[in-house]
Amino acid sequence: MAAMAGASGVRTWLQTHHLGWLTPRRLRALTAALFVVALLVSSLGLSGSSKPAHPARHAAVAAVDTASHSR
């Protein structure tokens, strides 16, 4: 939701500056592009969790746990 709000804010900023090249048709196309980019960045570029630990570390910890339980 924050990404879409940011895209909407950029669109509004562009619209209020009355840029000569920004026709209504181009503004609609730019709005669609901004929303698509915001959606992609928020869903693919950002993750809500931390990175997984290194797999080799998990194997070493599992080997130590197995060795300690077999004694």
C-alpha cells in the first residue's frame, strides 16, 4: 500500500507542476507505469522476512546434534 501511495504522490506531483510535455494521455500512461513499477518493487524487490541462514551452517549444527545424541 505504501508503494502505491508513493506512486500516486509522484503522479500528483507531476500533475501539479504543469509540465508542457505531460498531456492527459501521457499522464494516464505514466500513472499505469508508476503503479506497475510500484507493484513489482513492493512484491519482488522487498521481502518481509530476513535472509535464510547459510545451508552449510545448518548441516554443521545438525551433525553436532546427531553426534551428541548418539553418545
